[in-house]
Amino acid sequence: MHGTTQRLMAEHEEINSVLNTLFRAIRLERSGTFLGARFWRDAIDFIRGFSDEFHHAKEENILFPVYCENGMQDDYGPVAVMLKDHENFRSFLKIIEESLSQGEEDNIKRWQATGNFIEGLRFHIHKENNILYPMGEEILSREDEDCLMQIFDLVEETLGGSSTVEHYRKLAQSLEERVVQAFDGALQTEAN
């Protein structure tokens, strides 16, 4: 497995962790334990900052164009599907964000958009890990891979490097901790 693929798949693991947290958050809120706007704003920050601006940007601006230079197409096939998925995720994120400004009356809208986002992104990650990336590895030369690694390094540094990754790792952990605390609080309330 190539280094760029390994990097992106490691980022997928971090993203999947947050998707799992968001799934539990929806379940908690639907049962009456609300996490508050701050939780959802932080979740949006992670999705926009890490998933989209850090991860998807590398795919869209670096990896996918190299795939297309080596024979894939961006107007149909796997790359086109991934690009369309990214657009859909941004639309779901916008709905989630807008629902926060509407107050509690838009909880259902937020839960539905978040559920669709989770389901779509999980499947998207599966397609990238198991279809697109292996196909890409078949068509890239060693020189392509070396060049991609250097460009990834440069781009990541311009985006804040390891401090950005650490910031979002801590944010993901914080989101998880808040869901666990809310769940524990709900259990204690039920017990009393």
C-alpha cells in the first residue's frame, strides 16, 4: 500500500470515529438528552476543517487530478462519483449548520441531515478504501507516488501541519467525551 493511500486511510479512521460519535449524539438527542449548539458547532468545525478542508481538499486538488492524468476520468467513473459525494456532503453540512440557527424546532431537520451525512460518508469512505485507492495504486508509478507524498507534505504544512491534525484529533476526542458524559448523565437520571 502506498504512503499517500495510508495517510488518507488513517484520516478516514479519524473521520469514522467522529461519524460514530455523531450517530450516538443523534440517538441521545432523539431520546431527550440534548447536547447543545456548542457540540454541534464543534462537530461542524471538525467536518469542515478536517474532513473537507484538510482531507477532501487533498483528494480533489492533488490525488484525483493525478489519477486523471494517469487514465481515470473526472466526468464519469469512480473519481466523478467521489467528487459528487463531496458536493453532497457540503450540502448536508449546510443544512446541519442552518438548523442550528433555527433553534430546537429544527432538531429533526438536523438529525435527518446528520444521519444522511453519516450514512453517505461511511459508504463513501468504504468506496475509496476498497475501490478507488486500490485502482489508483495500480495506475500510479513510483515517481507519481513520491511526488504525491512531497506535495501532501507541503499542503499539510500550509494547512498547519501536525498541529492542525492534533487540534482535530483533540476536538474529535472532546466530542466523544461529551457524548459519553451526556449518556452517563441520562443513565443516572433514569436510575433516580
